[in-house]
Amino acid sequence: MDLTIGRDTLVALAAVAWADGIMAPEEARGIRAAARQLGLGEDDQHTIEHAIEFRIEVSEVETLRMNRLTRLFTFAIASWIATLDGKVTVEEETALRALGDRLGLSSVARERAKTVAVAIGQANSAIEAYDLVKLRSRLSVGLSQIGDD
């Protein structure tokens, strides 16, 4: 199964970034950089820019086009990014819980995805957090071993 990163993953990251009511400049820069790196089309870029500029809720994230591995990656990377400032707020925890529900992930799959992401994250800097191509290669093996339980 192929891990595909696209507009929907970046919109999910924006929704988690907005959870505390503020899109921090470094979060916006990171999401924009990831969109450029992925070479997304104009329509997708516009959708992502809208999610950066105007608060978006997790309930607005499209998940139907995501396969299981992409859902795990989206949750893992959102979990990691929520920790980059050294703390996860109650609002971010709520957004992550809602994202996990929206992605249809079991609590076991969520915990395992977080564990994989944190292990990778400890070896990387905050600057690399939005290098999704690099993270995809590092996370895909660990995530592919997560069962459906």
C-alpha cells in the first residue's frame, strides 16, 4: 500500500494547528513549504492557503480519498507537530482525538502511530517537521506494521 501525501493531509495539519485558535507564523510557513515541496496543483494550493488563512475545523478534513497508510501518516504527523512547541494543549488533544475519529483509527492504532512519530521526531529538528517527503520515508515502514486493532 502506497503512502500518498496530498492536500487532505496538509489541511488536517492546518486544522490541528488552528486548534488553539491561532495559526502561528512558523506553522503557516511550514505547511506552505510542505505544499510547495509536494508540488501540488493550483487548486490544491488554494485550498491549503485558505485553511492557513481562515480557521478550519477537523470536521472539514476530507478523509475518503486516504488509504489506511495515509490515514496513519496523517495522524502520526499531526500528533508530532502538536508537540513541537514542547506541550500539547487541551485544544490540540481534542483536535487530535477528533482527527483520529475522522480518520477511523482505533485507539491502539493512534497510540502506535504517535509512538512511531515521536521516535522519529526525537531524531529530527522542528525545521524538518514539515519535510513530509523525508518523514514519509522514515515513517512508512513503522506505520505499515501497525495492525487494525
